Amino acid sequence: MAGVAAAVVTPATAASAADPAELTGADLVSADPLLHLLRRATYGPSPASIAEITSLGASAWLERQLSPGTLADTECDAVVARFPLINLSIAGVHAKVRNGSLKKHTWDVMRQTGYATLTRAVWSNRQLYEVMCEFWSNHLNVTCPSSDCWDSRQDYDRLVIRRHAMGRFADMLKASARHPAMLSYLDNRYSTRLAPNENYGRELLELHTVGLGYSEADVKYAARLLTGLTVNPATGYSMFDRRKHAVGAVRVLGFQHANRTDYGGGAAIMAMLDYLAMHPATARRIATKLCVRFVSDDPPASLVNRLAQVYLANRTAIVPVLRALFTSAEFAASVGQKVRTPYEDVCATVRALGHRPEPSGTASVQALYWSLEKAGQLPLAWAPPNGYPDTAAAWASPSGYLTRWNVHLNIVQGWYPKELVRPDLFATLVGARPATYGGLVDAVAQRLFGRTLRAEHTEALTQFFGKTPASTLRSNHPAVGWLFPYLVGVMLDSPYFQVR
């Protein structure tokens, strides 16, 4: 399988079918449009999601995913309920700390936020919603865990990201600007008229809205206008302190406001955020990032331009943009042009194998979480404000792939997390014993990838057993016993699984 490893980092569009070294992502994944949609709009096809989309069709399945509130998610909700600290308000966290139950474990709230995020990514029926929660968590990143946000990060996840993930970006942007987690993370809580802190003002422009192209004057004006938007040290909640607000006219990328005392700085801040959310550069930036997430590392300009117009025409509403993206010709033509990140890889592995969390307790989720730390992508934990990278080149390294391969084998063998409920692996992936070793490889490939492998790859895998594809598969051979999980692990290691 090493001969096609280049496909993992170069998901190109055309290649020679004769030379394995020149294979691309499109040569390796199934071209089935239903599987293509599942690979991109979810954390990986699962037996249940494949059955659902096959029954409903792409259009009806997509519309259900675009209305996540209509989807029952009882089983996942029951697992998430094992992390009760994520439902605490800021006041609730403070009360528990004061009462002593969290005094030595203030990071438990943030850890549970990460555990719940992973749980939903793997097992929620609202897959597109969870993908979009991750997308916005990266776009409006507040590192979790982070000492600055020990009391507010779970509240930020619930009231900013998850509340607005399928709503209007303008509403999410304003909610983030008013939230103590963002104000603490980017230092605006310490910004005053006498000493404006430019950190949040700069990231607001460069990362959250218009991107590069602003001037230093824009940053300074934005920072001045944002002064006074702070956190009450007694309660941990955000507040607008007029005494700390710098008054006077501001101009930010065409936005102008007199910012006089009688207007109130809080209203002026919200007006600027509305302006920035509707700026054409913001529309293009968000459209580009959505295309990079769902279409290609180098997305077609035609689609980016069209989605930016949809975004503006719908006054920053996200669902119309997603609908236009997933029904576009450019999306349909992008088969094989994305590669899974470590986080997506681990989630997709559990989903593909049909593993479930234990009936009670949280050990399996916590073990998966710490596996992701070794892989370099704990959910929500990217330290810089720009969020996790979303391109193949950012994650392509021998050590990174070796870590993933070890995680695959641990999960397949049931070594770690050992608490996961594992269905019978052979029965789930193969069913009745095939007549040949080639048939065995074909059955697993069809189940994991929705297609059989190229002939040379099937032959290479049967050589793992010292056989040929045509060799008779006997019931007492280790290939249907203790060696079978190793076959599955190697197939999960391959570019057939890494490409999405």
C-alpha cells in the first residue's frame, strides 16, 4: 500500500491509471454520489447512515441534516448526559468552585466539553450540524481547555457555537463578541480607553470577518470601539463599562460611527459587527473556508463566488449557503479531493466499525479523547486563535500517520479503548465466509470503502496471508480468526480510508 501513499497528500484530479505512484484520491474512493455526500457532510459513513441515505436519497437526506432540530438523537443525548458539567452556567461553575466540589478540578468542565464534542461527532444523528459546530469552533476559536476560560468555555460552546451553528453568522459573531470566553481569550476584558488592547480588534478583522486587507488604522479604531466590552470580575459575565469606553468617531473599512456618549458604545459595537458580517470580503472568506472544508483544499473560484453571493443575499444565513454548496456541480466533481484530519480519521474509524460506547460510564470516550491527543488534534484544543488547519499538507507527516495506524489497530483489536462495545468484527464486515482470500479482501473493502480495491492492492493484501486472491479460504485459517483484525487495520491505514 505504500505505493499509493502519495495520494494522501496530493488529491489531484487526473493521473495515469497504470502507475500506482500516480494514483489520486479520485482513483481510490467510491464515486457513488451518496457515499461522496456522506464522506463530506458527516464524520464518516456508518452502517446506519448508509442505510438512511440509500432509503431517502441525497436531497431528502440533506434537507433533514439542514434541519437538525427535527432529528431525534436519543442515544447520543444519553451518552452526552454523562458529562453534566457542560450544562453549567458561568454562575453554576462559580458556585461549585466556591462550594469546593470543583475547587481542585476547575478544568473538569472544559474537559467534559471536549468529551461531549467527541461523543457527538462519533455518534450523533445530526452529523452535518456537528461538523458545522466544529467548523465554527475553529473559525471563532477559543482554546479548550484554557485557563483564561475555565468558567465560561462550556457556556461559549452552548450559547455561541451550538446555538448559532445553523443560523446567521451575524448573530453568532455578535454573540461571540459579547461572551466572556472570547473577551478573556483575546484580552478585550482588559482593554480600556486609556490602554486599548488591539488583540481582539485585529483577530476580529483578520480571522473572524474580512481577512487580510485591513489597515493598521482599522485595527486601532476597532480596538478603541471595543473598549469597555469587558467581564465582570465578580460574576464572570460580560458587561459594557461606559467608564472604560473610548468615545469619539471611528472608521473601520468603510464603517463610520460618531461613537458619542449619548449613542452608547455598546450599540456602536454591535453596528460595527453587523457591518463586518455583511462585508463582501467576509462573505468571500467564509465561502472559501466552507469550500475548503467540504470541497477541496484549492476550491474552484466559481463556487466560492457563487456561495459568497448566496451568503449576502440571505443576510449571513448559513443553511442556504450549505444547500447551494452540496447541490453544486463543483461539489459533485470533487470526489477524492479531501483528506481526513486525525480527528476525522478517529471518528470515521469508530463509525465505520459500528462500535458503541459502553452502557454506562465515560471511559471509552475519554480513551478516544486521549488517543486524539497523541494524534495531535484534541477537539477544541488548538492553541492559536486561527483554529485547526483544514488542508492535507498541514497533517501530512510520517509520525502523524504512524500514530493514526496505531490508533486503528488499537480500536480494531479492542485493546484501547477496551470499553467500547464491539460487534463481532468478522460478522459485521464480511458476513458469510467468502470462498477465496480475494473475496475476503473484497468484502471488507466494500464494507469500509463502498468499493473493491484495485487488483494490485488486493493481491498485495492477500500476500499478507501468503496467498493469492484466487486461493481457497479455509474456515480454520488465521485469516478468519486472529489475523483478521490486522487485515482490517491495514485497510484502515490505507489511502482508501484516509481520502474523504
